[in-house]
Amino acid sequence: MKNTYVLPESHWNVTFLDKTDADIYYHESVCKLLDLLTVNINNKFHITDIPIGKITNVPSSKNPLKVAGENAIILDASPGCYWGQYAFQYAHELCHYLVDSKWPPMRDEWFEEVICECSSRYWLNWLSNSNFYPLSSDIFKNYAFQRTLHINSFNFKDLQNEDSQILTYFRENHEDRPHFNFLANQIMPIINDDPEIWSEMFLLRTISDNFTFMENLNNLVYQSFKHKKSFKRIVALFL
């Protein structure tokens, strides 16, 4: 079954590729959620000339992603009205879309994965306090909380060493959610203290293989106009 919509405010196209018949209300209500997130996340990034994109939900596709080289995002939300799953996946992939990093990815692009995990949590909590659908408040809040529990701990200071096993592993595995969740747990309080830092997260696109991991982080501080203090706090996690 295929249903395509145009989001009324952001004008993004949304296509649902469901394998079973679905209630039109379910599709329309999910579109309202995606439109709300698109408008507000764009506003928080302060990007006004972002290309209008296309969202396709493909259940059981296994991996939500921002399609390289295209203005397109693929979600993998289960058929039905799974608010938390849609919000989590979309806030993550839209973060990648707005950062718009180079392709193929730089070796330290894994750090962008951590920040996009933070984006998911930030917007899940934002939705829990919004009037989108009051009865779903706990759904969003609980989904964000569960992300904080699925973790593997490690010593952040080891990432100072370019030859460390953990940094080599991250550079070879950009989808290591438990470790990245652990790091996101430490970065989220910094973002919550300074939510306007999202307006400079596009600086992640400047991460380069020409620099060490710590140099890449310090470059974010150097390039920041208004949020140097918050970027310094992020750097300090690894010192």
C-alpha cells in the first residue's frame, strides 16, 4: 500500500510504504508530527535555505538513513501509530540532513552520530512538553529515557590518543549505539543548558580527516560564534 502526502507547513513529501492496509487517519496524524518536527528543527538550526526533502517510511527496511547525495530521508517505523519511533528516527536523520556532511563520510563522522542521537532525545523531550497530542506525552518522555539505559561505558580520555583501540573502533563502526548512547548521556546536559547551540551544529560538517579527533573538536570551539563555552564543555569531557 502506498500513500503520498505533502506536509502543509514545510512542504516536504511523505510516502508510506505499508505492507498492510492502514487507516488514513494514522497517516495524516503522523504527517502532522513530521511537519511539526521539520519546522521546529529547521528553526532551531537557523537554516532558512534548506532544500525541501522527501520522507519515505519503509517498514522492516532495517536502517533509517539520510540518503547520500539526495534530499531524502528513509524511516523504518513500524506500521501503526508509533509516535516515539517516528519522532526518534526522524529527529536523528533530519539532524544529519541539516548538518549536511561530506560524502563519503570522514573517519570521525561517528561523532556526528552521537550529536544526532542527542537530537532525537532533545526533540522527544520537547514533544513531551508540547501540545502536539497531550495523551502521548509519556510516550515521548519514556522513549527518550530508554535511550539513556542502553549503553556501554568507556573512558572518554582514551579518545585523545589517535592510536587508541576505542577510537580506531569508532572510526570503523559508525553505528555503535551503546557506546554512542553513553557519550550522549554526558553531552545532553550541555545541550539542555544551551539549546541554541543547535544553531551551530552545522559546524560538524567541517570535521576532516586532515585533523586528529581532538583537533576536530577544538575546531568547533574556534569556529563557533556564540556557543564557544558550550563547545568547550564538550571538549572538556575528553580531557
